[in-house]
Amino acid sequence: MSTAFPKAAKVALGMPQLRSNLAHATGAIRAKRTDVAGELDDWEELRSTAAAVKADVQHRLPELALEFERNARAAGARVHWARDAAEANRIAARITCEAGADEVVKVKSMATQEIELNEHFEAEGLAAWETDLAELIVQLAEDRPSHILVPAIHYNRTEIREIFNERMPDAPSDLTDDPAALAEAARLHLRRRFLSAKVAVSGANFAIAESGALVVVESEGNGRMCLTMPETLISVVGIEKLLPRFDDLEVFMQLLPRSSTGERMNPYTSVWTGATEGDGPEDVHIILLDNGRSGVLADEVGRQALSCIRCSACLNVCPVYERTGGHAYGHVYPGPIGAILAPQLEPGEHDDLPYASSLCGACYEVCPVKINIPEVLVHLRRQGPHGAGERAVMGAAQRVMARPRLWRAALRAARFLSRPWRGRGHVRRLPWPGSKWTGSRDMSVPPRLSFRDWWKERER
Ligand code: SF4
């Protein structure tokens, strides 16, 4: 069993600046999301409709993917299919070289991070420049993103100014940590790249089967520059991004900005269908990516994870994510969605992630597409290497709890054995097999009186 998360979480918990940056940023987004979601009377109906649309997509995925391919081709796009990351990267690099380019500008995209496109390009002697501000910060710092939507959430503005001063060759010498000054420095830095790039790489938030259109939702306008200025556009799109009809966007465009940035509307929504002469890129490629998604689809409980619209609301409410940050998860998808998606996309890997949760259910409550994350977490735990042991322990506990005399005797024994720790209120370390529990959490000491005993005393 992988033990990467508990170890990495321990390291992250010892970094007070990181915890303070995360608590501040997630707290602010959380409050905004609650306010704007509360403005809509039909919020719950929107969530249910979105969940139903996504469930329909999963039932008809092959049919919808072929419909999308047919319509995108008819509109002038070239559609490629990639079974895995290696194939997608090969196709993207080949198209870039055939376009006579040795660099690309990129729109923020989780799919290209998932396949490690930047790393592949570098190995091939090609450069991939991130143009989203937060992705740019992470790339300049030679770091990894720690949040789906706010990849540089673990930095505060003073740290960002230091990164710009050290790593951005054209950063102004008098750069302050004022957010407007930092954004302006990045804008000037990126403008040259936009003007010189022949090829752009994007992902897509949605792919519309009935027309072959792709949709990118963003906040900064850098995406619009990438999607319109270069001659060649390559979009790497996970097959789960399909929506049957353009009208379905009505539901998702209300849910996504509110759930992600706490905005009623996102500032830029780009929709394009194939290629149009004299209007934007004329060489348009779409790489439809599987990379483990077919396997996820085969699991009737786990497939819910494919409904995810990458809004990151579940990260912002997760008590585990807020304390450890994204790097501890060791995967491009962190937080609650990462805990159910990573082990399914890469079976046999990341099997510690379903345990990176208190099962409090906050993620399920905020998820705009109603993914029952706790249900999938428990399902994955059962399938994991500790599944059999956990079932045996739970079965034994169930048998004891079903027999009142046995249960009372067990409680008495627990109270007696835990006497040395009563003053402290919790136990830090137990010998095996109790160490399996206390290795990553404290154990509460049973109270001096059980509820029944307390009640009896009270009645006397
Ligand atoms: S699981 Fe739900 S809440 Fe989390 S990122 Fe995906 S859509 Fe958003």
C-alpha cells in the first residue's frame, strides 16, 4: 500500500506559512461561493439536473464521442484519439513540429498537466509556456500546482514578488507586492509570447457532441489570446468532458463560476467549432484523451468521478486539504476529487488517498454535480489492500454493538485500559495493531462515564 500521503501530510503540517496561506485563500473562496450559491432559488434543481446530464453522458459515452468527432471534423477540425498520456503527448509534439514551431503558449488545462505535456515537450526540445497567472508563477518557481483552480494558492503575494524578481527576466526592478503591479508585470511578460507563438495548447471545460464545439471558461483573458492568435491550436480533451447539447451549458454555466471562484459569471467564455478561414487558428486539432477513463467508467460506483467539472469547491471545504495543501496528495488532482479520481485513473497507485478524508461529507454538500464523494471513498477503501482488514474490524464491532452486555463490558475494559491517558484526553501512540490508527491521528480517551451511566447517575 502506498504510504506517500501520510508522510507528505506530516511534512506539510509542519509548515505554518503554508497552512496560513491555505486557510486564508480557501476561507475567502468558500465564503464567496456560499453567498452566490445562496442567491439562486433553484440551486438544488440545477445540481440535480447537472448530475442527470452527466449520468446520461456516462451511459452514452461511446455514442456521444463519435457524434462529437463527426461534427468537429465536418466543421474543419482534425480529431485524434489518444489511449494514454504517452500517445497524447506524441501527437501534440508531432503537430507542433509539423507547424514549424519549437514553442507553444498554453491555456490553463488539467488534462495537459495530467499527461505531463510540459515535461514531454521539454524532453523533445520544445518549450511550453503557461499563460495563466497562477500557472506562470508555479512554472517560474519550478514548482507543482497545489490546487485545481488556484495552482499557486500556497504562495502569498510577497513570495510571488520574490519569484518574479528572481525568475522573470523582464520583471521591473521596482516591483512591489501590490496585486495590480504583479499582474501588470506578468501581462507585459506574456504579451511577447502571445505575439510570437505559432501554436497554442488548451484543454476544454466542455465538448458539445451535437456541434463538435469546444468551450473554455477562464478569468484572465489569456485563454482568449491563446485560442485566437496562433495559427495552430491543439486541444487536449478528456472524453468525460462531453455534453450532448449546447443547451446543457445553461445549467453548467450557472454552476461552474459560482462553485469555483464564487462569481456569478466568469469573465471569459470561449466557444469555437472547428476552423473558420480568417477567424482564429486555421489548423485546429482536438486530441480526445482516454488515459484510464474507460476503466473508471466500468465501475458503477466509481464512475461518478467522471462527472467532475473541476470547480474545486470540494477542495475549498475539505478539512484535510486545508491543512495539508495539494502537494501532499502526490497527484495532479488533489483534495477530495483527487482522492477518488487518482486511484481509479491509475489502478494500484495512490491507494492511500481514499483514507485522506474524515468522511465528513462537506465535499458532497458543495459539489455542483452531486458526486457522492464519501460513497466512492468508502467503496475504494473496500477494494484497497486494507479492505479485508477493515471489513473484519467493522464486522467484529457490529457484533459487539449488537449485544448490549458485551458492549457494556467492552466499554468498561476500554475505560480501564485508557486510565493513564485520561488527564490528557487523547492517546498519541499505541502499540500494533492500534498503531495503524494512531500513526496518523490521535485517539480520544473514552469518558469516565458512558452515556448510560451518566443518565443513571442523573436520575438518582
Ligand atoms: S468533485 Fe465536485 S466539487 Fe469537486 S472539483 Fe469536481 S465538480 Fe467540483
